Amino acid sequence: MNVRELVDRFNLTVAAGDAGLDRTVTGGYCGDLLSEVMGNAGMGCVWLTVQAHQNIVAVAVLREMAGIIVTGGGVPSPETLAKANAENIPVMTYPGSAFELSGLIYAAL
């Protein structure tokens, strides 16, 4: 499954990083502590987090993630969106919880 298919299947809102929507999703990761995510998230994963500041993009680039989903109705800052566009990292939003969405993604993969 690629990021675009994930967006369509789960009605995610793409906030930035349209150029990266064809990235392959190899798994998922839920976490909000950046150092923990940097140490444990798999490459190619889609990251579910409540964080919305620009440092999430740096972590996604470092771990070569497929994309970031900001859950819980969070809204990424303008700086986050600009950085995501510059790095071609898809940033999506989801109004529900990370728990709910992670179960759906797990079942789909």
C-alpha cells in the first residue's frame, strides 16, 4: 500500500508533502516522544502522533518514513507544513485517535 491509498482508504486529509504520496508504507508506528520514535520507528513506516511542530518532519526524514499522520484533530503549524513540503514528507491529519487509526492500518497492511 502506498500513502495515497492510505489517504483514500481512511479519509485522511493531506496537509503537506503531496510529492511523497507514492511512497510505499511498510508498517506503522505510534509515539509522541521524539527520541523514542527516532530510536524505534521503522523505515518506510507511517507515523501516528499528536505532535504537530516542525521537528516531526526532521524525525521522519531521519528515519526515512513514508509519512506522518497527526491524530486527535491536531493541526500542524505553518512551519511544519513548509518543512514537509521542502522534504517531500506527506503530513496528513485524522480527527480520531491514534489507537483507532492504528488498528485500521494494521488490519489493512
